[in-house]
Amino acid sequence: MLSELTGLKLRLWPCLVLGLSIIALAQVLLTPCLTLSAEGRRLAMYEAGGAELTIDFIHSVQKTPVEERLRVSPEGHELELVETRYHSFGVGLPFLESEGEFRQEGNDFVITGMDRHFPELALRTGVGTELTVTVSRAGYAKRFELYEEYSPGTLIEVELLPLYKIFF
């Protein structure tokens, strides 16, 4: 009887290891990743957890700098607009109280609390807009000066994808 139980345990051990391995692999393959692509070519990929994104550009009408700061939601499924900062006040720039909390900091106009969420972003380089994207995560930051590498009108995509969609 004892030898039958020992034999059963030995036969179940590989099944347990296989089952746990499948669960671990699934966990890795479902990890949300923040990706940055230009012209359909992936420029960068980061684990989404704790990632932040800053988009800098020159406003096409006002010709002044604009900075938008976003962070990946805790679930890793969307980008949340944290703050918009700009250096002029006028056409095409938000200013209404309903847009969020509006304040002036020195020469900057800042809006927070906008409650805007995006599953992905589609940006385009433009003439004179100097589009730059900076990705920050865990103390590391990488700046992509997209306007220097891509001609005006180039599609720049920011997406949150599970790891398996990137590799398969």
C-alpha cells in the first residue's frame, strides 16, 4: 500500500510542475507592455507597470511649447492624462474650469485632474512641432526626438499590449 502511494506521488509530481509552469508562462505572456512605434516599426517596448510618458511639442498655432504627462493605469490597460503644461494662453489651448484644475505656475499654465483615459495614442510629426516622447520607468528615462528622425506626417503609435501580442 505504501509503495502504491509513493508511486502515485511520483506520477503526480511532473503534472504539478507542468501545471505551475503553464501558469507562470501565462502570467509572463499576459504582462502589459508599453510600446512606441513609428511607421509600423517598433522603437521601444517597456513593461507597462509604473511607466510614464511625456509628450513635448510646439503648438502649431501658438508656436509655444506644450508638455503632456501621462501614466499607465494600475491595471496596465490605458494611459491616464496626468497634466498638461503650456507656455501661452490662446487658440486651441484648454482653459475652461470644466477641463480640470487650471492654475498658473510662473510662466506656465497647468491643467491637472482632467480624468482623460486613452487605450492608445496616435501622434504625427509635423512641420515645426518638434514632437518628442520620453518614456520613464523605475528611475530610467529614454527620450525619443521623433521630429529629427521622421518626416512630417509620420504616424507615431503608443500602445499598451500584452507581451504575447508583441511576439506572436
